[in-house]
Amino acid sequence: MSTPVDDPLARERSHLAASRSALRAMREDVEALDISDVTANWVNAEVLARQIEERIKALADLSETPLFFGRLDYLHAPGSEQAEGAEGERFYVGRRHVHDHDGDPMVVDWRAPVSQPFYRASKKDPMDIALRRRFGYTGGDLTAYEDEHLSDPAEAARTSKLLQQEIERPRVGPMRDIVATIQPEQDEIVRSGLSGTVCVQGGPGTGKTAVGLHRVAYLLYAHRERLARTGTLVIGPNRSFLHYIEQVLPALGELTVRQATVEDLVAHVEIKGTDDATAAVVKGDARMAEVLRRALYSHVTLPTEPVVVVRGSRRWRVPAYELEDIIRELLDRDIRYGAAREALPQRIAHAVLVQMERSGEAPDDRVQDAVARNSAVKAAVKAIWPPVDPAKLVLRLLSDPEFLAAHAEGILDADEQKAILWAKPARSVKSARWSTADAVLVDEATDLVQRTHSLGHVVLDEAQDLSPMQYRAVGRRCTTGSATVLGDLAQGTTPWATRSWEEALSHLGKPDAVIEELTAGFRVPTDVITYASRLLPHIAPGLTPVVSIRENPGHFEVRPVSGTADVVAACRESLRHEGSTGLIAADARVPELAEALKEAGLPYVGPGEETTRETRLTLVPASLAKGLEYDYVVLDEPGAVVDGEPDERTGLRRLYVALTRAVSGLTVTHAAPLPEQLG
């Protein structure tokens, strides 16, 4: 049946059906590949089979996810001379490339250069685009479209209704991609080059997390071979957050990006203990790096005796002063402790070979290797440059006051040394009650001994909560690569929270990074962000407040209550709306609220657990709310959120985070007085 010429929506639906059919054919072609005769051995066969399996997954057609979301009609063929009468081309912009059996594109990848005007073109700079068309979907069905005639001076610029609807669309389940709604200022960050590090300061609802994830997807598209060799990593603050974002990159066809927390990166020892705030601040201070370096290299001892190597009937003597020169040279080169230790026997052997040559012998590399393995050389190396276990080194520093004092002199004062010493020294690495901050110290010591493997690109989200030593741990993972740093100084909720991005980037080892600021709030309602911004003068003076660009002001209410029953009632009201609801409360109040929800027969899940159409309520401890979003939020007892932290500033920052998790509506419930900073 032919499509009516005068029915644009029907034509677009027809193109969608044809594109889905083409994608299915692409998948079937890959599934039909026979690799039995093209691999030399079973290892190659396994690698190729895994690559094919990943390709098949990447070509999955997700029924609820639009295959394309936009169309661009160029005035001229892209890349051609814009000659009079030259015919333009039409491109459908989607999450992945789809072509027909002749190889002609049915859908172009949103990351392709030809797609860029979909995000950047405007009435002022149409970028050779005659028409930009956006599509609206219900489920997986194409139900609407909206046109902008960018090159028509008679048509006034206007706000896209479909764009607003997509931004405000209710959500259930994990975070989704924003390829259909990327804004020009976001797109500029997304498409920035691989070689440079970018730091994005973004308030709530500005899309900084999505921008960081989409930048990874873009870099994998633009530099796939390089990043396939060097690797990419997304670092989040906790497991709940990583679970929330884990579907974004697979939905864009990227299946190989590893996700981890900082704790995962430094898991050299088992975390069994915690630090008080004072100890954690000192252990997280960048000065600890020098304390560790001093402690490690204190094991190197300058020789007082020569090394005598016996080979056959000859004895070769390397005097102590020559050994000392070798050792000082290795120390001056500032190479890793372990690498220097491995080089030392070869240096001693070379000194022996020089003597052999002077005596008329002609030794080769095999002789040098044999001398390096000589028992006298091995004994000297063990005495001069002994092996050091990083965890044992940190264990001794935190257990032995004299050892710590010797290597922290002039760096940490007496009170700081006392703060980090264990009250009860551990007997062994395994029995020690290591804290998260201790594990970071072990990671630093490990890197001093042996260089940490560097990746091609690292995304660090919620970075404002990292200590200087944690920044160093992340920086070690991208010394030869680049990074995308995402955060909001106003949301720092640790005692060691970042004071400035310049300082943080210095600890990361990326002092030349470009700092970008996102201040347009796409996901947070005007009334909600205005209320939350009352806290900014108290928690981050001088920071630019987020300005919501949402046309829908959203629902906002501050409601006095008399008990948990009223809080449960507020949750029921929110659940009458479409989408997800989060009940956020001070950690100490979560058990009481959980019991109240259970007694009321209101099902809920915890952060990190999957919501469903039937269970759309999540009970969220305030300490885990960062980075999460819900269509509707009920915030229980703001005063208790503030009081749950060790100091008022941290408590107010935690409250700011909790207040800004809502996308469509916020109800603040309180029986106790509100913090005075909320006015």
C-alpha cells in the first residue's frame, strides 16, 4: 500500500518501519557470519567471536527507544561547494547508524559530523540547514513531528514543544540518554577533543552527568581504535549511582565502558573500619604523598662494602663508592621504587662487564644477565634496595609512632600525627581494620613502587566530594590520557570537600584543564530551584545559581505535618502522578519511615534497586541521594537532614542536594522547625 504524498507523518512512519527492517537485516548479517575458516587459532577465534557478540548486542532494536528522533534537510550536500542550484541532502538523526543493503544511510549516528547542526544550528547561524524536524513518540510509535525552518527569515524563532515534552517526560527506572535534547552549550562539551581534560561545574538539573556520559560515547565514536586499546572508565560516588546510570551507554550502543567507584580502584586491602572526620581529613591531605615517599625510600641503604663477583677463576670487585654512584643516579632519575630495584642488578653487572672488557675479555648480554643473577649481586641488591610491600608500609606508618614521626617531620604536626595513628595497632595486613582513606594511601604507595596502568579517558562524576589523595588516585588512572570531571561545589558533603576546581585539577594532575560552567536548569522546576538556592549564600558564596528554563513551573509545597502518617499520605499523593517518587530522609529516620510505609501497605525499593510500573516509590537515605533524580520528591524533615551531619555547612549542603532531586514536584514535610537558612 503506497503512502499518501500529502501525509508527512505517514511518510515518516514508513521511513521508521524501513529503518527498523534495515537494522534487523544488519543484525542478521552479523549473526550469519561464519568465522570457522578465517581464524588461525582458538585464541583468535574467541576474540573474534566476542567482537561479533558485542556487535550483535549493539545492533539490538529496543522497541521502547526511538530509532531516530530528528531530521535535517540541508540546503546543499554537506562538504560540497554551496553552488547555486546544488541539491541538498536529508539525514535522519538517531542513536546509531543504520544503512540499507546498498550501504546508503537510513539513520545517521548522532555523533557524526553531519548530525552536529541538529544540536547547534539556530536562526542566527543555520549551518546550511533548511529544515530541522523533531519527532515525538509514544512508546516506540512515532506520533508527532515539529518543524523549524532555520533558513527562512520570515519564520520567527520559537520554543520547541516536543523538546520541552521530552525533557519533562516522566521516568521510571534508571537514567536514560539525552541524545534527543542535548543543548548547544552541552553539545560543545560533549564534542570537545580527546586530548584535553574538561571540568564541568554544573548545578542541579543542568545535565552534567548526562553530558559526561555522552562525551564518552562521542569519544568512543571519534577515537574508537585508540580507546579500544587504552580503555575508558566512568567513576561514580557509590553503587546506587552507578546502577542508576548503567543503562545510558548501552542504549547508545557502547558496551565496553567500565564503571567503578573510587573504592573499587583502590581495593588493595579489605575495608573493615572507618575514620573519624579529623583522621580522614589528614589521611586525605595531599601532604601524605610526601610522607609515604619518604617512608618508602628510607628502605634504601647506601653500601659500605664492595660487591665481589666470582666467575670461574676470576674475581671481579665493584667498590662501595661505585655502587653509591649507581644508587644515587637511580634515586636522581625519580623512577618508581620497584623499577629502580629491577634496574640495580643490571647496573652492577654492567660495572663488572666494563672491568671484564678492560682485562681483554669480550662478554655479551648473556654474560651480563648471568652476572645480574649472581648470588653476590642478588644479596647486595636485597640489602641496598629491599623489596617493600605497599600495604605493610602503610600498616607500619599508621601503627608505629616513631616511624611516622621520622617521615612526617616538617609535614604533619604532632596533633595530625596523633590523629591518624591507630589506637590499637594491627598485627598484620589481613587483620587490620582498614578504612577507605587507608586504602587510598595503600594505592599511593603501590604507585610509588610500580606505575599504575593509565587509561585513555576517565569520567569522574560527583567529583566535589573527593579528597586530594583520592584525586591523585584517579589521576594515576589517566596520566597518559584525558578526563572529564563533573561536579557541583555547592553539593560537597564531605569534611574534605573540594574548595575550588583549580585546586582539585592540580591534585588530579590536570592543571591545564578547561573549566566549563552549566547554569541552565533543564530538569529542575523553577519554584524548586529558587527555594533550594536560598542555601547557596551559606554553602557556596559566589557560585552562580541555576536558572530553570522549564516552561512548566512544577509543583512545590512546604507542608507542616504531625507524624509519619502524614508523610506516607504525601507519598500517596505524589504516586497519583505518572512517574517515579523518591522519599528522601535523614539516614537516622529511614528505619522509622520504612516501618510506616510497610504498615500502610505502600511498596517501595531502596536506591540502586529497580523501580517498576507497580512499585514507583524509592526510600532514599539523604547520604545516597546525590546524583539521583525522581519525578516527584517528598523530603522529610529538612532539619534532621542538616543535624545528621558533623557540621552545619555540610548539613546544609546535604539538604541542598536533597531539595534538588525533583524533576516535576517537591513536597517538603516537617514537624520540627525548618532550618533558618531556608527563610
